[in-house]
Amino acid sequence: MPCIFITGAAAGIGAETARLFAQNGWFVGLFDIDETGLHKLQQELGQHVCMTGQLNVADEAQWQKALTAFFSKTGRLDVLLNNAGILASGKCTEIPLKRLHQLIDVNVKGVLNGCYLAYPYLKQTANARIINLCSASALYGQPSLAVYSATKFAVRGLTEALELEWAGDGIRVMDVLPLFVQTSMVTNMDANSIKNMGVSLTAIDVAQTIWQAANYQKRLAKVHWTVGFPTRGFYALSGAAPDFISRTINQFISRKG
């Protein structure tokens, strides 16, 4: 039975991904700081198809414990989904510096911890892969989301580098880039871009793209997986348009209404 280890699994994208994979015959590792949410999801899915564990992704020791428990039970690690993340929005200097440091701890160090510490287990599993939750905010720096955007640029860079570095070990490394998604993360978000563009994507939309990435078998590497037509458009522009055009588009998107 193929196995997936999901961080931030108690709600939102993580929970919908867990449901989709469990429904398709995968064993699912549910890991989060929200133990109540994990227990509820485990009761829904059934204990025979999943296991749970508390995990603060910024904590190396908790990663070691979670990965050891998961691999001891499954004997394999087909997919690591680095999904856990946090967001703070508003003018950068109006957000407490401590909170901005937390974004880096969870969104960057948390992903690095997962990739680094899961490597030995992934290497023991044929056709294993890492899927990192990135964001369209990694295509151009977003005002009111400056540090969040910076963390997603870091995730994108790490993904690209490890995809090349670990290809010889048979480990694929990918990321998923959605625009704003209908989850609790965007509730009361203070950014003009979300007010101007709205939120059309659902957690199920993202989960379906994760499913496609997890089951991608073509020899040609596909590193970045966009979710939804607008993101595909922004992604294409980010690679082809001059900087001033990308800047103008993002300035328009983030304008005050």
C-alpha cells in the first residue's frame, strides 16, 4: 500500500488531501499541532487507513519522532507533503517582528526540516517524492504579504535545487502553486490582492493537483504544478515578461479599491 506523510493535516488542504488519498487506497500519516482536529479526521477516515501524530514542523526532534513512528509502521515513504504553513498579512512594519520570524520558522525551516530528515526514508522507497506547498506569491513579491511571499520564494528555490540534487537518488521534488484558497488561512486577510481578485480555489482543487503530482510517472521532470487558470497565466508571465510588466501587473492586482 502506498503511503503519504502530510503535515498540517488537521484542516484545509491537508485534510482534503488526506481524504482523497485514503479514498484511493493510500495509507495516510496525519501530522499537525492540532491534536483535536487530527483525532476527528482519523475517526472520519478510519484507523485502518491512517495514523496521527503531533508535529510542530519547526521542531527537529518532533520531526524525528514522527518520521520514525511512521516508517516503523509502514516500512516506506512514498510521498512527503510539506503542507503546514502560516500567514500574516498587512504592512510589513505593522506586523510584530516575532510573528514574522514565526513565518520563517514554519514556512521555511519547517519545509527544510521535512526534506532533510525524510531523505533517508525516501531513499529507501522506490519512486518516492516530496511535494511542497508553495504559492503564486512565489512568482512576484506581494505587498501586504511581504514575508509570507519571501518564505514561498524560499520554498520554490529549495524545491528546484533538491529536484536536481536528488534526481540521482530516485527522489522527485515538486511544488504546488495555488492562488488564494478557501481555507481559514485567508479569513480576515489584510491584502488588497485578495480583495481585488477574490478567492475561487477550494482545498479540493489543490488536493486534486497534489494527487496528480504524486502519481506523475513521465520521465520528463515537472517541478512546478500550478492550480487554476489564473495561476497558470501568472506563472507563464513570470517566466516570459520583462520585470516592469510583472511589477505593473502585481501593482494593479494589489491596488487599493
